Amino acid sequence: MDPLPAAGFVATGSRLPVTAVAFLSESVILSANGGLLRIHSTQSEKCVDEATVFGHARIYGILPLRRGEEEGPTSKVLVFGSKSWTIVSIQLDSERARVLPVGRIFTVVDWIKAAHWVCADSAGARWLVALAMAHNQVQVCDAETGRVVLKAECEERSILYAAALAGDTLDDLCVAAGTVFNQVLVWRVAKGLVERRLVGHEGVIFGVGFSSDQSTLASVSDDRTVRLWSLRPEDCLDGRAEPRHTLYGHHARVWQCLVLERCIVSASEDGTCRVWQLGDCGWRTVECWRQCKKNVWAVAANPSQTLVVSGGGDGSLQVRPLAKDSRTVEAADPRLVSVPLPPAALVGAVDGVDHIRAFALLDRNTAVIATDSGHVLRRAIGTDRFSVSLAVPELRSYAMATGSAISRDGGGLAAVGLRDGSVAIILAGSGEKPLVSRLHSGPVERLVISAACCPRSFDLFTAGPDNFVLWTRVTVLVGDQQPRWTTMAKLELPSGSSFATATVNGRWAAVGTKKGCLLIYSVPASVLESGLDIVDGLLDNSAPLMQPLVSLSRVHGKLTLSAVAITNVDHQSCTIYTGGRDGMLNTFSVHTDNGTAEATRTASERLSPGRVEQLIFTDAQSLLAVTFYHKRLVLLDHFNRTELLSVACAGGANKPWQIYRDTGCLLVGFMQGGELFTYRRPLEESVQMPCNRLVDGVSSVDIRATDVGATDDGFLLATAGEDCFLRIHHYRPPRGKKTTDALRFLAETRRHASVIRCVAFVPSHSQSTRYVLTAGAGSELRCWRLDLSDGRANLVDWGAVLPAKPKYGVDRDAPRIMDIAVLTSTGECFTFAAAYSDASIRIWRMDLASQQFTCVAEDLDRSHKCCVLSLAAVSVGGRCLLFSGATNGQLMVWDTDKSDIGPPVLVFDGLHQSGVNTLDVRKLDQSRILVLSGGDDSSVAISTIAVDGDRLVRTFVCRYTDTHASSVQCVGFMDDTTAVSVSTDQRLLE
């Protein structure tokens, strides 16, 4: 087998990681995907042109020569990657931009880590290209001819992971070299001597960058920090310098940073970009947005430094404006407003001393404060006005308060719990006197308020010593009428459980406990339609008792499930989000069928190294998450992957705090040093900065499985992998040379609890309805129906085979499904084979009408005796033959028409020295079959099998042992005479 020539295959659609980005002008962006250079317009939000620059290397750097520095409609762009570089010309006019034919590719002897334009003369008529190499050398070449003009070498030879160049001429050309020894060496090309040694990082240096005036250098490292260094002579003694500032915030390695006039932008392995600004209290994150699950490789700013473009490991490309003001609030920030207690004598406090016990934000201008002296006050924020709403002995030295996070008709609800089990509720604009009623037999232990799904209402959840959570509803009435307070139901808790949080949305309710348990309830229509009015005094004890329909233990390990939210509600299903004090956000899909319910975890991700304390759905269906870490409250817009606000509060989540949001502002309140502080921000300043997603991503983690299904105008592509998502794309051959529009995203879903290892389309009998199989860890097997109609795509869960659930977590001992192969298909059902890691092979039938899987045959003898890795099937002579390969290099052939598929009808021993990773089978005619296999031993084997009635005879085997330098991952027949193979050595062979 020979390597394919460069022109053998041409990529007509791709989603590769974006490894380099640059602004060519204020509205034109250049991006690199592999060896492909693309031009994007921020105005049209489309790719306007593309060209292949390197056939066998990735582009790692794009450096435009600005149009202001040269005349004419053509811009020159320096492009480099691996050991190659070239100059690409791009024609710009008022209507479009296009790449001119790529000229000569120049090569060097070492890996290029950085490049820079250098002016060869004072007139700027001739340009040089300076290249920083991986062994701390610099080579300067003529930009037109590639001729080497100068070679320079640093006095200290070291391996570099990163470098940066600065300077306009050869005389002042400066190098910042990030070494594998955790240091940055700054030296000048003209001398080769190390001028500064920057020491402080605790890991290898991955990125460095100069400021425009070369007075500051930023470096990023394996230690997850961004460090800033002063390059001024007075700040460096004896050639060594320590960082002036160290910026913490990223949760993984940091790859790149930009030093701009007003801020610093960093890109990280954690999938985020952070914008840092210098304030009165030092450098802080003013903006943070998540682009993908893993790896943002490249960032760049436009010439006016108002926009930032970032390229993700999932192939996505997005543009965001830079924030004009800081979204970070420090402890000494003048924007914080103290809300002190009025003089104790005016309130009537005993002994003339009083303290704040608890508080709640009632609206944007009012706080409700419970004091140690037994008073409940309405306190105007920012003024001296106050009033006493309640004064009872039961409040002395005991009170808890909570407020609503979302307003209703311009105001919120505050609730205060008392020692005797009473609860007082206060509404904004409802008069001074609160409504008080005794709801529990003992002290109120917990209060939670959420905005009800019906308008002008709040849901209040209270817990006492009773073994239930009482759900009541407060409805705001028109005019000056007192609000209506009704009891809805009692939510039963398991014995020994402690209530932490709750919410209701439509027909579903959810409760979280302090031991991490999630309780899901179905709300009967009778409960929603008739509530019992609460009158002053005792609650009527006839409230209906609701028992949990689903109970999931240890959703957040042993830590508290502190936040819960419900959305996508109908009578049969809903989606539940939970946040915990482990910093995780979990997503559950809940479905009911014939009175039974199933809750499946569909997503899980870490929002914070600290705690997730609250989840809030806004009217715009944006999910806000309140997190705490290192005594800092951070408000995140989860769906838009943006950090909206960060407030330093010394008490953290252990002290009283609250978020309040209405149509005009966002208000934060917290206790610090015994005082109440508030911070108000106009809502238009709190919403996320708009993001233009120029290119959608696919996946930034490993894609373990793919399959295709033919369509009239191309094919459907299914991908799945480590992130447990099944994604469907549609490929349509491009009409021109642009490939960005060839692959279009259709739909995605996640129901698998762990990694998906295999995916397969079922042969279709309809163009509008397709079925897809997915399988993987934990023996989990699922069928999906893909509905294609009216230009839309919808993935519907069409049945599953799940292992028996262990008491806690995932069953680690359940065998993995390694591969699947469809055997037969009709309009009513289909059969397929599944290979398992416990050496078994099973035949399944899927009935499409009942959505049920049935195991119809199994190799009970475990004939392979080891993990089965790969499957392939072919129909010949009226029967369906199944081929299987295992980790011992053995290949077996099975007759699937038997009720018991064992024993195999043909065995290939020693076909490979180790695992048979991949198989493909092709029928030449009714008497001959070709079998193609790829192994973990880097070899490819082609076998011929003769079909003689019921007998199968191996007639020929040819092994190619030196085709690849690493494990073969996929093989396939293109026709009767041509086959291809792909390996982890990144080669495609024919």
C-alpha cells in the first residue's frame, strides 16, 4: 500500500481545530484549520474565501502586513507552521476579499515558534521575515525570495515551547523565548546575549507576548497562570526579574495571551477566554466566556482593539466585543453601598445594641432586615428612611430570611422564619404590615422562594422539624388588596433527609437535600387548580401529601444539592438542572410512561472550583448560575458561556447573601463584617456582550465513532465520543472551492451516561425518517429516530437497553459495547450485532412500533475468550455473515441465521499480532468475499473467502506489515480493487 499523493484526496468539508487567527482589517478575519487559510467577514458573518497553504502541515501563525504599512489593494500575510513558511497575498476591495494563488513554500531546519515582519530599509520598500526556532535561534529571510539574510543564536541553548519577536529593524529586534525550564529569556538578535531572565513560573512556558511599546511582557504557562513582567531597565537588576503581577483564574493550562492597551486577553485549555483589567485592587477578570469544552487555541484583536476573535479546539470561531467597564467588584469598591441599621434607640432595641441577623432584598431600593432585638425592618437602600414591620419576642436571637431572585410587577417577596414555626411574608408595595402564619410545629429551619410559573405569583418552600417540605404560593392581587397566600402541597422527604432547595414548574417539582439527593415529584392537576387559603394562625393540616416519583442519591457526591431549576416542561417530560457544593452543574432528562418515571443524567460540567449556590431562569430563558469561590460571588450566564459579574464578599456563601433581578437592574446583597452591603448594576450593563459565532464547532474532545447515511444531495454524518453527545451533520458537496458551508449541523442530544464508542445508521426506507444506533460504556445501547422535515431535524429517543443501576454512581463492572453492525432491516424492525468487552457477541432485534429491544441470540461460549473489538456484516447466498475481531488478533466468521450464533463457522488465528481494531467486508460475487482488517500491530490484512454452499473456505491472506508506523484505526473498501486505511500516525494510505 502506497501513501496517497497530495492530489489523491481533496478535503471538501472539515471542522478542524482553529490553530491561528488574525484580523486583516477591522471587519476581515483570517483563520487556520489544519493547512487551510480562511477569510471571514464580521459584517456578513460568513466565510468569503479559502485556500490550502500547506498540504501536510498545520498553520500555527498568521501575521498580516497591515494595509496602512503598504500601498495598493493587496495585503501580504505571513503564514507559518511546522518547518514551513510562505507569503500569501489577499486582495481586498469594498465588496469582498479573496486569496490569490499561493506562491513558493519555504522550509527551514527547525520548528518555527514565532515570526515577525522586519523592515529592511527606512523607506519600507523591502521587508524581511524573522523566524524564531525551537532551539532558541533566529533566522531572518528575504520575504520575496526566501534567501537567508541573517542567522543568530542565543548564548543559552534551550528547547522552546513558545517565543515572541518585537522590533521594527534588525538592530532592535528582540526575542522573548519561553523555555521548558519554566523561564523566559529576553535577548537581542544583534548580540545574542541574554538581557533578562524572567523567573517565576512553575511550569513550561506555552505563550509569550509583548505590549505595543515593548515595556511589558506577558507569559502563560503549564501552571495555569498569566504573569506580567516589566521590561523597563529600572525594573530589572542583575539581569533577573520577577513577575510584577500574577493573574489566577484559569482552571487548566493557558495557551496564549494578548497584551492590549486597556486589558490582557488569555486563552486556555479549560475552553475559556478571560479578559483582565487593572483596577484599584490589582488585575482582575472583567470578562470570561466559554467557547468549547476543551482548548481555545488562538486569540487576536482588531486594530482598534474593540473586538476579539478566538478559535476553539472544536473548530468554532467566534467574535466578541471587549467590555468597556469592569464587571468585577472588589471589597473596597466605591460602587458598594452600605445599609446600616438605624440607631437602636429609634427601633427600641434592648440595651441599646442591635445587630443584623438576616436580610432579604425586597426590590431595587428596599431591604428587609431581621435584627437580634426581634424587629423586622424595611430599610431604604442609600437613604436614612426605615420602618418597623414586625416586633415579636420569637425573633430575638433567632431569625432567618430569604428573598425572591426575580421580581413580579416591579417588586419581590421576602419571607422571615420564626422560632415558633411561624413565617412572615412581606411584598413590595403591599403596605407595612406583613402576613404572619404558623406553618410548622417547631422552628423554621429553611426558607426558599422561587418565581412561580403563573404570573404575579411566588412559590415559597419552608421546612421545620416535620418530615416534609411545605409548598405555599403567594399571589399579588391588583390594587391595594392583600396578597393571596395559599398552601399547595406537602412534599414528603425520605427519613433522615435535610431540605436544601426546591422549585416547581408546571406539572413538575424538584427538591434537593443536604446529602446530595434529588427528589422529583409529579404535581397532580388537582393541586394546581385548588389551593387552601392560609389565614392568620395555624395552617389547615389537610394539604395533600406528594411522594417523590424519582429519588436519585449522591447527585453531587456527599455534598449539598444547593440549586435546582426546571425547564422544557410538558405532561410527560421535563429537563432539570442541579447545582451543588462540588461546583458541578448536572442536567437530567425526566420522562414518564404509564405511571413510572425515569431520570437520566444527560450532561455534567464543572462551573466553579468552589460551589454552585443558585440557578435562576430569566424571562429570556437564560440560565444564570451563582457560584462562590475564594470568598467571591460570580454570576454566570450558562447558556451563553459568559461571566456577568464578580463581587468580592468576605463571608462567601457561608454568610447571608442574595441576588435580585428586575426589568431594569441587577442587585447583589451580602453580609461582611456584620454590615449589609449592596451593589446595583443597570441590567443593560449586566447582560452578556453579543457574540458573533462565525463558525460552529463539532467537538473539542475525542470523537470515538462516526457513520454516514446517504441522502439525495449528499449524506448524513453521525459523530459521537467522549462528551457523550450524538451529533448529526448534513454534508452537501460544495459548488465552489469554499468548504465551510459543506458541513451543516442538524441536531445533537445526550442521554448516554458515559463514553459512546460506536454509532451506526440503520439502512433507511424513508428519506424523512432515519434511525441511528449508539452504544458504549456500561453496556448502554440506544436507538434514536431522526426526523427530517421542513428543513428541520429532530432527534427522538426511540428505546434503550440499560444495565442494572448500582446503588451509587455508574456500574464500573458492566461490559463495554465495543462495536455494532446492522444485519437486516425492514420497515417494522431491524436486527444488529453488538460486540462486548467480556468476549460476548449478542444479536438484537429492535421493534420500531413498540420501541423495544430484544436479545435474540448470543455466543454463550464466549468463543473469542477476550475483548471483541470490531464487527462487520455481509449478505451472501441468502444468509447474513458476521465477522468479528478481538484483542488477540483473531478473526471469526458467524452465521447469524442460527438461533444460537455459536460456534463460529470459520476462524482466522494470528491474523494480527494484537488487536483487530477495524474491519470491512465486501462481496465480490455470490461465491467470493473480501475481508479487510487493520490491527493494533500497525498492519493491514486482506483476506479472500470462498463460499461453497454452506461451507466457507479461506483461500488467500495478504498482510502488509509496514504500511503504518502506528495502530490502524479504520479501514474501508472504495471499490473491488481499492482500499484505504487510517492510522494514528496521521497517514491515509491507499
